[in-house]
Amino acid sequence: MTAESGGPAAEETAVALRFAVLGPVRAWRGEESLSTGSPQQRALLAALLLREGRTATAAELIDALWGEEPPSQALAALRTYASRLRKVLGPGVLVSESGGYAVRGLGDGALDLSVVQDLAAEAEKARSAGDLCHARDVLGRALALWDGEALAGVPGPYAEAQRVRLEEWRLQLLESRLDMDLEQGCHAEAVSELTALTAAHPLRERLRELLMLALYRSGRQAEALAVYADTRRLLADELGVDPRPGLRELQQRILQADPGLAEPSAPRAEPAAAPVRPAQLPATVPDFTGRAAFVSELGEVLALAEGRVMAVSAVAGIGGVGKTTLAVHVAHQARGAFPDGQLYVDLQGAGARAAEPETVLGSFLRALGTADSAIPDTLEERAALYRSMLDGRRVLVLLDNARDAAQVRPLLPGMEGCAALVTSRVRMVDLAGAHLVDLDVMSPDEALQLFTKIVGEERVRSERKAALDVVAACGFLPLAIRIAASRLAARRTWTVSVLAAKLADERRRLDELQAGDLAVKATFELGYGALEPAQARAFRLLGLADGPDLSLAAAAAVLDLPVEETEDLLESLVDTSLLESAAPGRYRYHDLVRLYARACAERDEWPPSEREAAMSRLLDFYLATVAGVYLIERPEDRLVDHLERTAYPGLAFSDRHAAQDWLYAEAVSLLACVRQSARPATLRRAVDILWAAVDLAESGANSKEYEAVAGLLRDAAQEAGDSRTEARALTMLAFVHHISGSRFDVAVREAERATKLAREADDPLTGCWSSNISGVVALYQNRHQEGEEHFTRAIDSFRALGDRPGEASALCNLSRIHLATGRTDTAVAMAQRGAAMYDDMGHALRGANGRYALGLALTQSGRLSEATECLHQALQVFRDSRQRLWEGMTLFRLAELDLAARRPAKAAVNAETALTLLRGIGGEWRRGNVLTVLGQALDGIGQRDRAQVCWREALEIFDVLGSPEAAEVRSLLKPAPVV
């Protein structure tokens, strides 16, 4: 057998080969790139690959390579190309057959085009099945296989026709993926991509339609209508036609604010109704609400009992979360599958005296028809008889409120066709074969539905907000909601607002949540009373900390224990359902459990000073850790020398990315601890944490909470007469306000007062920072002389303290003043010097700020290629550091640069992406600037109506702010002179 006719050697060669046609025509053997020869030789290879194994005659290939006017020696040239390719590809790949050629024996995935075809089919199948996430992901992978223009550089009429076909197919796939983006609510992210695509393919109406819908769903109705106006004008000018009916219909629906255009939402699945059958099961509650996913999951597990194995489901959760209610409801629904009976017992596992398994087995045996005289005495004999009596039957056993797996094991049927449903506050990880379900609190919608069912539709409809406040105060815990609603239902003179006001007081909330023999506090007391002393101490002290959750390291600080011992304690509390594991290494309380834990700390913690000591250790842990994070980003920065000393150590990081991960993961809990520490004894450490965590404000991710906490510390410091702390809090507030881009006057006042107080408190570093911020605000407000004075003072002060990073910052800022006043050469020199200082110290993030300033100066000096390189370097670092504000601002500056370089389409993409990134951060002033540049870019690509919308919106912003930029925008809105 020859290699050419196929065989083991040929198969091995084929498997190793890979080809690409969705870009330049290329070939690889393994990871080795193969030469595909001259353009005509590549054209032959492409023509054969695109036939996907089918034979092409010599005449067909000559026509594909040269068209209607082939050279006289075309056949000889074709054979030469085929011979060369055969040598490159190896035996058995390019075969001669019936006077023609074919590529054979390629393995799966050997041709990028075939891979895309398979992925497109998979995406279509997933979309038809309703799995949009998977469909989008698959299409994204398919589109990523394009590497520029298909068949790039390949000559011949066949290649040209295929290029057109493949580009059309790519656009169809792209439109399909964008359509799914919009179906999944990613409209804001899609706008920038669609803006670029409509610029590149101005006559493609489907892209325009998607852009209109994305803009409308992003709250930009005027721009969406402007896209239609641009499209209609363009089609009339270029083709003399009107937009297609679908586009016209979309315009009308936007004009009418059609609700059908709103972001789609998945319908909520409702639990199926269950027939009622007589048995030992308790009655299901008539107002059972929600829990559709859990009902479905447990129902599927119980259905397995109809097969060859017994089904065991264990439902765990905090007291009052509705475990019994859910289990009883599911058991009633499943009764039809268990015609031989349903057994039920409350095992009283949360109480002081749990039910003994032999006692339970005695009652089960009686229910199954065993006479008292026939019931054995020992546990083992009763369990054996119980299993024997269930043999051949289909019985459901509901074991409610179990203590642990040891109590449950003798009560399991163990027979085919039977099932056991177990509820417990403990996660029964040691119950073999169990399907574990952790029951959480209700969703807000489910909680409101339950409250409404008990209270009545009429009372809730008129006070919906108060009703939402009530269920939120109940922590969406079913027991608490049921108690609150029952109290309200029994008091016709109360309004929902009265109940909400009673529950608003956290110190009284648990006392309010009791009605008759139901009480939330009593439910928690059962779990707390069963804890070992070390568990009980951990439960009390960890509840003192505010914030949504605690990391393992932070919890170790609170408890003053090694991390390993802390983890064992916390995991044991998770097993009792008194604590939740929010994520690996992170723990949280339910809101009502936290209140109960704090009440226990006030009642049981001895000596009482241990509560203060625990919170002090947590504060020290955060300050020591955040100082290390600050320093790893800013080597040689003197701030850490001016922070309060700590008695408890923090975490250490050797890698800046790990440090950033910690800071952003811990942000909410860290700020909650700072807020909680606004007391005279802890004020100074609290404000220092805020200062060292300044990246949280600058990124825009946590700026609102950061500002609120800084304001709280300022007020507390003022009341305590602590001028040093007040100065630092004011400096942070000034920083946040200037970052916000809309409160410059407030920032000026705060920075000036911070400078004065820092001088009085002999806190020179704070004075340096406040001067630097004052200069930045002066720059933004075009007060250039004042700004230069502030920056010069800051440079001298930083230099006197030996704070080189601070000096570099002020130097880069001063370059902006020189740039604004026409001193371009000195602006470039200063920015270069500042960036070099950052590089010398190894500052990645601050170095990006330096390159940002240098990029602006180089742009204005006309050195556009250098400016582009600087700004792209800065952009990469900002992205890497999760500084969304500065990532957006850098893209805005790149858009300005693109306009200067006469690249309006690229400018539009960068400006649109900047607008998306700056949504909710950076303030209206920055948004106005980006809209101005976006309008200029859109005008440059012929979307004049949409450009006018952007400029009008920018003008409205600047007029409200009283910004001088309004004059420039007005000039842009003036009609162009007719030539």
C-alpha cells in the first residue's frame, strides 16, 4: 500500500497537520509552521482546502487561480505548485485523482473553517435549547478563529469570491452573537462594538438595527433615533432607497417607548401543584411560596426511588429558614410515587433531648402494622425488622429536625423503591449516599409574596415600599416573615409602616419577631445552646463585626487564634448552620443571626473588655495589611511611615496582583470596619486605613461608600477635637470629590481646610497631599496660576520629606498646567521626568499615571506615535490594576489622539468604550468631555445626527455645571457653513 493511497503513515501525518484559511493561508505540523509558497501556490492550497476533501479537476483549479485568461503554461504551473505542496505537506495529504487533486485524511479540527462550522452548529443548537450563555461563548470562540481578512493575499477569482462569502458569513455570526448579547442584557457593552461595526459596514442595516436597540436599552433613546436618521440619509444618498421595514418598525417602537423593547427577563417557574393524600405527613402550609428550584431538585431525587436505589435527600439550613415547610411540601407532592405509605417523625435534634432512634423505630413499626408484642427490644433488631417490613414496598420517610447522621442511619429504609427525606441544621456530610441541599433565605420577591399572602393584597398594595422594608428587616427568613405578617394580620389598626418602624430598631428587632409560640430568638437559642464553649465564643465575637462577610484571616484576628484553628471552628459553625460559607475562606451571618450573636456577646462575653479587644485586633489587622498593599504598589512612598502603629500583624504579599486581589475582595468589609471604628479611641487607625486604601476610591469601584465613610470620620474627628484625623479625612474627601468630576468647589474648600489643619497638627504629609489635590482641582477649573502655585508647593514639600513618589505625582500634574498654558516643551520634559522617577522606583500603577500625563503632552506636541505608545502602556497597567476610572480616561485620551491623527472610526470605538467604562463613576463633567469627543468622531464617520445628540447631551451637562467647555460644544452644534 502506497503512502498516497492512505495508510498508517498517512494518517499519522494528517493528524499532525493543521491549516488556516480564515486569515492568511497557513499550515503547521504540530507547532512547526510550514511554508505554503508563492501566492499562486497558496491559492491552490486554499482552493483544495475549501473543497473539504472533494476532488477538483485541473480545469476547475486553473479557472480558480487565473480566471478566464490563464497563462499558456497554466497546467504545467499547476502541477509544479501541487508537487511543491506535496513535498511540504508530506505523503498522503495532497493526492492526485481522476486528472485532478484533493486534500485528504485531515483529522478533526485540522482546518479552522471546519472548526468554525462545527462551533456555529453547536451555538445554533444551544440557542434553540434556550442556553444563550453557552451559545454566546461558542460563537465567541468561533469568531476568534478569524485572523483578519480570510484568504488574505491569495490571488484569483475563486479566492475573491470565497473572501466575500466568508466575510458575509462572519458578519452573520457576529450579528447573531450581538443579538444574543442584547437578549442577555449586555446592551451597554455592545454599543462600542456596534459603533465600530456600523462605521466599517455603513450600509449593513442589521448592524444599525442592533445598535439602535442597544442604545435604547442603555437609556440613550435620542441617539438610537439619530442612528435611524443617519441610516435613512445614507441609504438615500448612496443607494436611493429607504430603510427596510424592520428598521422603520424599530424606530416607531422606540418613539412609542414600546415596553416590548425592554431588556428581556426569564419567566419565573412556578412549583407544580401536589395532590393531597392521607398519611403521617403533617399538613402542608396553604401559603407555601416560591422555592421552585428546591422543589424541583428534591422532587427529582425522590423520583430516583422508583428505580433500583433508595433516594436519600438531606436538607440543611439555619433555624427558621423553612426546612420543614419545604420538606413537607415536597413530600406531599411526591406521595403519588409512594403508594405504600409515608412516615413522619420530628427527631427534635435542635433541642436538649433528641428523640432516640429505637423509640422512633417502635412508632414506625406500629404504623406499618406490627403488634406491640412483636416489636423487638434492641435498636439493631428493630432496625432489621423495619427494613424487612419495607421490603417490596414503596414508602417515603420524612425525618424532620435531625441532630446528626448517627441519629438518622438506623431510620433509613435501605430498600429499593423507598426514599428518606431528612431535615437538619447540620450538614450531614457523613451520611453516605445522601443528596445534600443547603436551604438559603427567600429571594425578595418570594419574601414579599409570602408576606402578602398572610397580610392581604389590599394592605400591601398601598404600602409596597414599607412591605419591602419589613421583609428586608426580617432578613428574608421565612419564619421571621411569617411572625411579622401574623402580628400585622391580627392588628387591623396597624399599617405596614407601623410594623416597618418597629422592626427598624436593630436592638429591638428580635424581641418584635415573636407571635404566640413562634419566636425567632428562641429558634436561634436552640442552636446556640448546643455549641461547645470555643464554638460559642467564636459565634459571639465574630458577630460583632459589620460588613457582609469576614475572611478567614480577619476572623483569626478577631478570635486571636491561629488560622488553622479558626478555620476548624468556623467550619464547625457552618455545619450547624449558624454561620454560612460565602465562598472558600469567607464567612457570613444571616442578618438576624448576627443580631442574635451580638446580643449573646453583650450577655455572655466575659470580661466585657474582650469585645473591644476583638474589634481592636480586627482594626489592626486591616491597617497592617492595607499598609502593606499600599507599599507594594508604591515602593519608597513615605505614607506608611506616617500611619498609626499596630499591635496585631496583617497579611504580607510578595506579588502586587495578590495584594490587589485582597484589597478589592475585602473592600466592603474593610470599609464597614472603618465605619464601625468612628470612635475617639479608634479614629486615627480608622482614617489611616482609609488613606492607605485610597485605590478603592480612585478605581471608582467603591467611591460612594468610601466617601460616606470619610465624611463620617471627618464629623467624628471634628466632634472629638482631633485636628490631625480631621485633616486626613478632609484630604480623602477632597480626593474623592475631585475624582467625582462634579464637586470641584467642595473639593477646593475641603483641601484648603485640610492644609490649614495639617499645619496646626504638624502633619506635613497631609499638607503635601492636600496641596497636590488643590492643584488638580485648579487645573480642572482653568485656574492655572493657582494650580501652578499649589503644585510647586507640593513638590517642595514632598521633596523635603524625602517622598519621591509624591514628588513625581506633583511633577506630572504640573506638566498638565504647562500644557494648558502653551508651554508644551516643558510639559513634555516634566512628564518624562515624573514617569522616569516612577520607573526608577518600580511603581507600576503610578508609572501608568506618569505615562498618561506624558501621553497628553506628546499628543499636544504632535508626536502622535510616541503618545500612542505611552497611552497604550498606561492603559494596560490600568486594566491590570482594575482602575476602571483611569482605564476609561485613557481610552478617552486615545480617542482625542485618534481624532488628531484623522482616524475617526477608531476614535468612535475608544470614546464609546470609555463612555461605557465611566458609567456611574468619574462624574458628569468627565462624561460631558467624552460625549464631546464621541460626537466629533461620529461626525467624522458620517453619523451626523447621532453626533448632534451627543453634543446636545454634553452641552446640557456643562450648562448645569457652569463649565467653560460649554462654549466649545455650542460651536460644534452650529450648522456648518454652506460652501
